[in-house]
Amino acid sequence: MSGEIRNIGFVGIGTMGWPMAANLVKAGFTVTVFDLSPDRSQEFIRAHTAKATASLVEIARQDAIVTMLPTGKIVREVLLQSQHGAFLQHASPGLLVIDMSSSEPTGTRQLAEELAKNGVILLDAPVSGAEPRARAGTLTIMIGGDDQAAITAAKPALSAMGNRLFVTGGSGSGHACKALNNLLGATAFAATSEAMMIARRFGLDPHILVDILNVSTGKSFISEVVMKDHVLDGKFATGFKLGLMAKDVQIAADLADAVGLEAPVTHMVNQRWAQALGALVFDADNTEAIKAWQDEH
């Protein structure tokens, strides 16, 4: 990795990718967006001073690439297979790829090794924080990678999208941190949901219970924000899809297996979220999982 990053190819301008790419534009970077929906790309460049392309060859000509896609499998397809492998065929040695998706840590390490054969450097830099924080540029970003010079070079761009940057270790470590963070969020939501359901069955007012939790040892982000703002009032609009939460919990469970750790709580939580996903739809808000659990009884 050498030289300053000014030209960035941004792959995936969905719910999170759009405001993240917009913040790069606002910070003075030249951004070229690529999305499977050409209409989405055209809409973005009408709203922001940016370029759009449908060609991965053009994306490969940038100083750095950001991927913000639903799964690691899709990231791999874009970088290695799509358009007959166009990206990797035209990527110059030293090109930096920053995967900000929620991908599998072991898969990230494998992808980094494959890209390195062509001189392409991969960092994993997943984010924590929903769409409002993406718009505000206040995401938490977890940076994993084996090339310290590349991490240093990436920080100005990452700082345009987030205000809390953590260097987590080698390749895949950022994705591991993201999955473990979401595992804990998912665990807290499942447990707090069960407390709410028990409260209702016993005749308690869940609003009062949440108020008690929030000044007691049961307090969490889930009780303070998610239950209060999205579940009890029926809003269910955090902006984070149920399918993505279930995927991240599965990643954490797979990681436990990969490192040879018996993790019964993790696997139980994974089962609960898989059940919710099976009962609802991928695009449901993750907080709607409580509907599926309520319907079980």
C-alpha cells in the first residue's frame, strides 16, 4: 500500500452504504459507486457529487475499494467472480479493499490470502451503529488486517464514516468483533423479550418493568433504547434487518465451533434467532423477533 487515498470505489449503496458513501463525498473524497441496482446508483449521483459505474473494471482503477454488502459470500463473488472476474483481473498491486460488511472471520482470512496472490490488500472494517449513526458519521468501526501501512492509509476515509475507530488485530479480527458484539446484543434482546413476555403473563405493565430495569442491574442498551423506543410502542423500526441479525449470530456460533469452544448460551441464542427468522421474513426489523417468540405460546 502506497500513496494517499483520494479516489474510492464504493460497492453497495443500500440502507447503510448510502449514508456512508455520502459522508465520504462530504469529506472531499472522489467516490464512484457501484450497485446491482443501476437506478440506485443514478439516484445517488443525483443527490451527491459522485460518479456511478456498472463496471467492476472501473471500480478496480480506484485508490481503494469499500464493500458494504449483505454477506461475505457476496463480497467474495464481487471481488473474485462477478463480470468474469473483472475486478481481480484489473486490480493493480497495492490496491486496498476495505470490507465493511458483516462477513465470516475465517472466510475473510481466506479471501485476504487469495487477494494477496494478486497483490491486493484486504482490511475488514465492519461497523456498529444503525442508519442514524451512519448518516451522522458516528459509526464504531472495527479494523482488522495484517498490513499496518494499509490500516494507516485507510484511517482518513474511515474517519469520515465513523468517530470511534478500533484496530482489533490481524485479518478477520474486525469481523470477529462485530459478530461477537451482535451476539451480545441478540442475547440481551432475547432475554429482555422473555422478561417482557413473562411480565405480561403475570399481569405486569411492561412499561413499568422497563423503567425499573433502566435504573437497576438489568439495564442494557436493549432496555434503554430498543424496548423503550421500538418494541413497547410497536414501532419496530431500528433499521437493522432480522435476517442480518440472525446471520451475525450464526457467524458467532460458527466462530465458537472454529476455535473449539463449547458455547451453550451462544448456540441457544442462535437457535432462537433462527426460529424467529423461520417464522418471519429476512427483511423484517430485527426487533420483530419478539412477535415470533410470542406466537410460540
